[in-house]
Amino acid sequence: MASLFSDRPYHKTLVLFDVDGTLTPARRTASPEVIKILQEVRKKVVIGFVGGSDLAKISEQLAVDGKPVTENFDYAFAENGLTAYKSGKQLPSQSFISYLGNGRYKLLVNFCLHYIADLDIPIKRGTFIEFRNGMINVSPIGRNATIQERNDFEKFDLEYGIRKEFVRVLREKFAHYDLTFSIGGQISFDVFPKGWDKTYALRHVQDEGFEQIHFFGDKTYEGGNDHEIYIDSRTIGHSVSSPEDTINILTELFLS
Ligand code: M1P
């Protein structure tokens, strides 16, 4: 199947990227330098992204000249690969709600909303739970927070461990649901079935004949949302500190 990309010198090499902190600053758009290097690298290898966010948000961050993001990458994996595209065409996938069922889902959501209502934090905004195809995203401050409010919450959370404690309580209370609670960004955490972390995306490429799969991510430490795919034996992991770091490693590996 990799022959689809046989115009490229290393068509059996797939390079996957996390989005926030790896290709872009958190929740911001990619710089022209990052876009340019991706276009250069794509001439040599097959490229894809694996983001925790939903496709609409990743599109805002990575779209170029109004073209759909699913066309700028050979593989597009949003929500850890629960929304997946290859060469612009959507691939079949599963959903969080069909895994959990409405009854169990309602108990989880009700508990989270009560917990957030009782939280004494400096400010609250709107959209405390975002329902996505492959996961829910829970935010104590709310997803409508501005960039400044996000940054302030992140600092506050670092000091007071609001999300850590929330996740600890949920892990205990909903142990029988077999879910992963993953703190990947600044103001929220993702909730999805065990195994539906970023390694889920590898299911879509495992029979595609790739000889090497590189993965670039910034939250590669234990507990970070890039950890599982970074340490997976099927990938060659690269831990980066910023989009600039990603550019440097890509240049060294594929362009020099
Ligand atoms: O990609 C990392 C995370 O980005 C966002 O997190 P936050 O809004 O907390 O910064 C979310 O889209 C989250 O789902 C995602 O894992």
C-alpha cells in the first residue's frame, strides 16, 4: 500500500507528528517555517499528524491557504486517530459513546459537572465538557477561556494540582469503566477507553507496509499524552521541546 507514495525516495518511511507543542505552540497556528519544512519533508517521506484535539481545531492550526488539512498530510489523525483520514479520504473508526453506552456516560458526565460546580477556582467560563467522537474533554475553567485565561489557569493548576486531583478522584470512582484520563494540554484533560491513546492511530497504518514509523512529540514523559506512542516498539520516538526543535531534527534526518 505504501506504493501509493512511490514517487518519494523514502516511501516506506512514515513520519507522524503530535500537534500542540510539536508543530505549533499550544492551540496556536503553525509558523510559515514549520509549514515549509513539512512540505519539503513530504517530498521525501510519507507524513501524518496524530493530535488529541478534534479535526476542526487541528484544521484551524495546520490548514494552509484554505486547503483542508487532510490534504496537506498523507495521514490525518484527530482525537488520537479515532477520526482518521488517508490521502483526504475518511477511514472507518469507532466512537466513545458506543463504547460506553448512554447510561454509563450519563453517570460520568453528571459526576464531572457536580465536581466542577463545587470547585473553587479564580474564574470559570463555558463548555466544561466537550463531547467528541472518540473521547470527552473535561475542563474545570471551560473551553471558552481566552488565551490569557488559559495561561493563567495553567499556572494556577501547576501550583494547586486541580486537574491532577480531579483525575485521581475519577480514576478511583470510575475504575470499572476501564478509561484513561490524560492531561495533554493547558486547561483540560481527555477521557477515552484504555488503549485509545495515540497508539490507536497505528492501527490504521499497520498493514500499509511501512518499514519505519517515526513519531515526534513533546509530552513524551510518563503521564503525557505522547508517552504511549513514543515508547511503542513500532515507532522510532523523537522527544522535542518546541516546533523549532522539530524543524532541526527533521532537517538533520531527512533534508541534509
Ligand atoms: O493536543 C493536546 C490537547 O489540546 C487541548 O488541550 P487544552 O485545551 O487543555 O490545551 C485539547 O484539545 C485536548 O483534547 C488535547 O489533548
